[in-house]
Amino acid sequence: MKQFVFTATVFLLFQSLLIPATQALSTRTTMNIRPVKKSDLTNIKKVIDSNDLFPSELLDDMIKDYLAGTPENKEIWLTTEDSSQVVAFCAPEKMTSGTFNLYLIAVHPWRQGKGIGTEILQHLEKHLVEQQQARILLVETSGNMEFDTARKFYQKCGFQEEARIREFYDKGEDKIVFWKKLGSSGDNQPTK
């Protein structure tokens, strides 16, 4: 059975926040970061399929509780659009007190390398600190060569490799866990 590695490409799952991306990057005038709506699912699936992340039909089950909109649901699903076209998405999951895992982030391949992933990740980090009192954000990815770009992206965004679990996904395919301290302390060094 094939394992699916959920890695950051850019898709932010978010609950109730709408902040124009132009506040973070003034050169973009038509991009907005906003909560995912049910009507976004078709385009989000296109982002998933274009990046070959996992079978996109799994998204329906993954996001159903968020879309139900019940008060007890605290999931965060964000999307980024450019001229009304969904180009990215992201979703964190709460792990422990103040610790979140970024389990989905993806940017459409034709928009990668333009700062969209960084922008949506920064937006999520700010929200997690301000609204969720987050201290730490983790992200997991594969150690295979085809995930080299994703690993470089995380490092560029201030994440540090915290752990490597050998042959986690398959023979010869390690799982790499990245760590980032959130907040204004500026100290992004793990405690040893």
C-alpha cells in the first residue's frame, strides 16, 4: 500500500480570519488569504492533484468537520486566491498545549516560487500566536530527494530539522520533522 506524505506546498486551513495578503506583500494586489469555503473544494483538489500530494478525494473527509461549522470545531483551514482562482491552501492541527503541526500546505505549481507559500505560512503563524497562544509549529516531510524543495522551503521559513525517523514511510524513506518556535522572542533554537 502506498504511503502518502502530507507536506507543505501551500494550503492554509483557517477558521474565521480574512486579511488581505497585500498587508504582508505589497507587490501583490489581488491575493487574499481567507477561510476555506465549501465552494473552494474543487479548486483545492486541483492544487492537491497538481502537486500529487495524495488522492484528492480524501479531502472531503478531511475537511468535513470544519465545513460543518460547529462551535466546538477549532480547525483552521485557509486558502489563498489570486484573481478569484484558488492557488494555495494550508491546515494546522493542534497537538499539545501551544504546539501545532502543519499537516497540509500546498501551492499550485504554476505559482510556486513567488512567495505565496511563505506569505500564507506567515499569516498562519501570526494567527496561531495571536488567537491560539501557540509556541511551537512542527512540520513533517519525507527525506526523499523529490522533497528537497519542500525541506529547503521550511528551512528558509525558519524551521530547523528536529528529528529524523529512518525508514518511516518505506524502506529507504525517512520521515523528517521540522521545528519552529513561534512568537516574538526571536530565539528559534530548540532546548537541548
